[in-house]
Amino acid sequence: MAWGSPTIAGAVALAVTLGLFVAVSSRYVRARLRFSIGLLLAFLLLEVAVTQGFGDVELMSALARLVFVLAVINLGISILANPWRANRPSERFPAIVQDVTLIGLFTVVATVLMKEQLLTTSAVGAVVVGFALQDTLGNLFSGLAIQIEKPFRVGHWIAVGDREGQVQEITWRATKLLTKAGQFLVVPNGIISKEAILNYSEPTVPTRLMVEVGVSYSTPPNQAKAAVNEALSQSPIVLVSPPVAVMLHDFGASAMTYHVWFWIADYAQELEARDQVRTNIWYTFRRKNIEIPYPIQVEYSRDEMPQRSEGDVMTSAAQLGAIDLFSTLPLESRLALSRTGQEHIFAAGEAIVRQGDTGHSMYVLLSGSARVVIEPAGAEVARLAPGGFFGEMSMLTGDPRTATVRLGRCAGAGNVGGPLSRSGAGAAGAGRAHQHRGLSASGRTRRSACGGRRDRSGDDGAANAVSTNSGVFAFAVTSGESPRSLRHRLAFTRKR
């Protein structure tokens, strides 16, 4: 049996391929080299058949050449385009690009080597292959589009429709995803090209997540937000930067709904992060007596008015007694003031009263801080601490407010005590004259201290107050009568 140069070339190529198979450690490269080894063995068998004269020698020889060319092209692509140690395709030349290159080069060589045979069968063959491989070709071109556009890469966490997972491999037909349950999900490229793709790993690796939490209507929003921020600060999995965002989303049937946005380093930790955040929120709310309500419905009568409890009345009376203006009033008078008063809640930065508005009420700041500003420039002229009061001159004279008072811009909620009718204030008895003299003296002092400016540190403004716990509390005395009638009554009491 004579050995020709093609047989020797095939044997040499097979020896080189086997040597490379032993040298590389990449399972992916070895899998491609196995294909070349099989083709070279088939080439040698075809060469033996040609040498022995079996069958159509010319056709067998041409087929042997095609097999040899395919084996050599695959060998070159496998070795040159892939890392020898990593168990994955090259990122610059993914598997689908390598396969398309292999098919393209082989098609060109086959056209040159078997030009006549291909021309006789090309018309019928093209139609048959086109119908038979319609879906396969669609997946192939979709895979090429994915490689060109690169909406995701190997290792990225993506969602395609309702399918979610980490990209493990992108082939010419499909993309392989590893789900969080540890299962492989193979999605045809044709489906991916028709769906919206959500990439959790780009443009930045940190991923933003959101959890929803319901809070009772009895908890001020700023207090709830502060508690949620504290809970997330205790979660190691939550990144400090970018910062957490807590937003009031909806007023539900039984609770105020908050959306809590936070960032984690890797989307693979998504389930663990949501669990950790929800757990810390529950424990923080429990310590701070913040309720996460069940779905409930409370019905109120149309004529029903909220009544202050006796405990709240005693608390307000004690707070008034700690203020110089009301300290000399007997307990009964302070209790009468407290019973007819109300408590209001304000957010940080909110205005309680505004410059230029008319009003027949005064306010006493029981906790927190407030800023007195002059509009429209917004110049701050005074700050109020607990025990400070404002609005007394508008209550006594009926003049418009001469300044705006806003709650301090700290985190937290603000509670401001509500109006007290003058009919209730009349129960203060003889203490009313003392109160009137104190208010008038306070107004004159503030006017002179401001040097003729329109501002007064405690007069007619909007109080912005904040507390680290329940917020800012203020107490308002609201006149139910005209300023002139009030001055006459106070004067009459003073003469008596």
C-alpha cells in the first residue's frame, strides 16, 4: 500500500492535534479539539479507501479534502481564539463567533474545491435547507446580533421576559442561564431577540432593589422614614453609597405605604438582601412601637369629633406651666386652656403660619426648634427653642402676620398643638389679665429688639421644628372672637 502526501499530512495534523489536546487544560478547547481529531481520523480512513480504489475515487478524494480542511480550520480557531487554561470561550471571540467563522471559511473552501458538484445541487438544496433550518437560522442570526450589540456578557445577571438568571454561555442557538435555584435555563436566541432584556450588572455592578412596607397612620412620615433608615444602617449587605431612599408611596386603606430603595454589591444576593432588610425593619419598628397594621377598616360617625384624653390634657398643662408666660397661671386655668387646645402635626420644613396672613391664634413651641424668616428674601431673624411662642400680636390686634416661621430641617416629624377657643380660655379667670399683660409686653419687646424691622422672633411665622423622636410639638391658642372684643374683655378683666 502506497502512502501519498495527503495521508502524511493528515497523520502529521493528527499528531499535532493530539499533542495540543494533552497540552491544554481548558475543557472548552479540548471539546473543540476532539472534533478536529474525529475529522482527521475520518480523513485518514477516506484516504485509505481512495488508495484501495473503493467506490467513486474522485468523489471520495474530494470529500476527504473537505474533511481535512474543516479539521484544520477548526484546529486553528480553537487554539488561536481561546485561552488554554480557562474553562470558557474567549470574551472577544465567543463560541458563536468562532462557529460562524468556521462555517464561513469552510463554505468558501468547499465552493472552490467542489464547484461543479455544488452548482448542480445548489438551487434545490438551498430551498430544502432554507425550510428545514428556518428556526435554526433565526436563532443563529439572533445570536450574531447579540454578539454584535452585546446587551449582556457571560457572568451578567439578566431578566428576559419572566426568565431570570446569570449568563453562563452564549452559543449559536441559545443562551444558557443559571437560575438562583441552581438550575440551567436554556433560552433560544430567537426568543431573546423578541423580548425586553433587563441587565442587572450594567451599567454599574451595584444593583438597586426596592421593598415595600406599610406603616400605621398614627406614625408621622418623618418618624417612619428615620426608623427605616436606622434599620437599613444595621444591614451589612446594604451599601452605604449610593444612599438609601425612603419614599412615601401611597395612602392605603389601612396603612401608609413606603417604598424603600437600597443598593447591594451583587444581584446574586438579591433574595438574601430583601430578607435582611425586611427583618431589620420589623425589629426596629418593634423597638420603636411603630405598627405595621393588618388590613382593617375603621368607621367614624360624620358628627364624631376627636376628643383629647385626660392624659394629654395633663401633659399639655404641665408643658404650659414650664413656660414663663403661663407659669403663674393656676393649674385649673392651664387645664382649661389645654382641654380646648388641639395638637397638629407638621413635616420638617413646613410653614405653620406665613407672613401676611391674618390669624387670631398664637403658638407655643413645646419641643424641637423653629426658624423665623422674613419674606420674600427668606432672611432668618430668629430661632425658637422649646418654650418659645409666636403669633401673640396677631391674636391680640388682628394684624397680619409679620414673619414666617418654619420647622427646622432635621429628620423627623413635627407635631404642633392645635387651636384653643377663647371661650375655653375664659375659664382661666383672673389669670387672663396677667396673660394679656405678658403678651403685650412680649410683643413690644420683640418689636423694639428687631430695630423696627418687620420680623419678630416669635410673632406670626411658620414654625419648622424637628425632634429626633416624635417631632415638634406646638400649642396654639386660637381666638373665637374678634381682636377688638378680646381687647375689651382683657381690659375689663384687668380693671376689675
